[in-house]
Amino acid sequence: MIGCAIAFELAGRGRSVTVIERDQPGRAATWAAAGMLSPLGETPPDSTFAALAAASLNAYPGFLTDLTRDAASGVEFNAPGKLEVAFDEAEAAHLRSICQANRLSFMPASAARALEAELSDDIVGAAHFPADALVDPRALGYALWKACLKREVVFRAGVSARAVLRDGNVVTGVATDSDVAKASVVVIAAGAWSADIEALPVKLPVVPVRGQMLALQCATLPFQRLLQSRRCYLIPRADGRVLVGATMERVGFDSSTTAAGIQGLLAAAIQLVPALANAALAEYWTGFRPGTLDDLPILGADSEVSGLYYATGHYRNGILLAPITGRIIADLIEQHVPPFPLHEFSVERFR
């Protein structure tokens, strides 16, 4: 998702772009993602990350208009808002602090159930995030791939990037598992696999964080908004599916879907919305988020190697941050000042 968003933006500015893709565009983390676009509550509201996330959410409508026009393919997107609920006073206190910091409303349980009647009788209150949105990441990944092709981006699918090639401190291309791709600019956007790329001037502390998810099929959706508790989140889809996510496990590249993981998600979903006990289990899967030591992305140019840029480590926010990441990296490559200071996200913090 991140690599394709950058390619889409650069190609729209007239650049010649090649994407080296170990699998197929739109698979891996993009295919596994839930698509919840929720910028608040992750970090303090006055942080650069919060501003970055909010700007990316605001950019989504225009981003989707551009790519669906070029792809001739629709993408489900809407902004129903989110209710994050508390089941005890400790959780309620935490949500109240988030609401206070972000100037949001904390609702008593009765008010939350007035918005979503199927919420559990056991909740004691909820925080309301009215601007939160959702997008279908599978449709988005496919549309972005097709839109990139329309802009003449070259895809080398099924080819793995092995190492960055340099002449001293200047990038000359990428060595793949089959040949060499020459380039004067290289962007590292390999997600959870970024640390495997050799000959970088700094070892990237990007690790896979496994997320297990499942989908339930409902005859009629029992709720319309995004819902979240301490144990899970629920995302309603237009086709009657409800996505339930997600575990966070540092187990390397083990793609197993476990009984304990699925059991925990199902129990949390039914606790939050008891009516989901009658839904059919439609699908379950795993994906790998690219985690970093401080849970912040790695964005920007390398200070030692000319032509080398990073756009990785987006952790749980890759889908949300895709539009703004594409713009930022394209601006940097074209020697424009990006709209946000990037020192907090620089690779230099790990050097």
C-alpha cells in the first residue's frame, strides 16, 4: 500500500517509477488490514504524528477520487464515526482522558446504546469519535495497482529486492533475486520485510507484528458505526460482513492462525455486540504489520546516501497514512519542503 501510494503520486508528477514487489500488489499487509481510519487516541493530540494522521484522513476523499478515476474501479469508503466503549470504571477513566485531550464527548452507556442499540448491556460508557472512517483495503489495494498501471508505473511482481546498490554514497539501483534494477532514487517501502534488505547504511529495526483477524457474515448488520473495546474492534461492511480484529503478536514471520487467537476475538466481539453470536464465521486470516521500536514510522531521506529514502514501519497505520506518505516522499524526492517536520520519523533516530 505504501509503495504503491508513493508510485501513484510520483507517476502523477511525471516520474518514471518501477515497483519491485515480492508478491502481488495489494496483498500482504494491505490484504490483511481492517481498513479502520482512526487518527485519534494513538498519540497525544498535539504530536506531529497526530497531525500527520489527521491530514492523511482529510486527504482520503481526494485520494480516492483520483485513483478510482484512473483505475475505473470503486472502493468502499464512508465516515460513520466510531464508538470506543468501556466495560469498567478504569476503562472509562482512560477514555475520558482521551476525550478531554481531543475535545471529544464521553457518553454514558444509555447515550451510546441510543446510537447503537445492539451494544452490550454491560458497557458503562463510550467515547465518540465522529470523524473516524473506514475503507475496504482489498478493493483499495487493487484499485491503486490498476491506477498505477494507468499512470505507466512498471511492476515487477514476484521479484524480491535483496540489496541497495551504491557508488560510494550515491544510490545506483537495487539488486533483486534475479537481476539488477538501475535507479538514481530508491525508496525502501517493503513493510515488515524492510529489515531484510541488505547494504543499507543503517540496520532498520522493523519487525513483523502478526495480526489475526476474522470476518463474520450477518443477514442484517446489527450496527452501523465502527465499534471498539479494549479487546477488539468491529468494522461493518456494506456486504453484511463484520471484520473483527486484531491480535498483536511478535512471533516473527509465523503466519499461523491459532485457535486461541480466533477464540479470543470471537469472545471479545460477542461481548461487545451479543447479537454477533448468531453470525456465520465467514473467513479468518493473518497479516504482518511493520513494527518499530517506538511504534512510529520511518519517513524521509537518508542523510549519508544520496537518493535513498525510507517509507516503512507504519505499524497499525499503513492504510491510514498512505495518502500523506505518498505526498511527503514525492515532495522530498522533488526537493520540495514536506508539509510536516519529519525529524521524529527520521531513520537517524536508529543510527
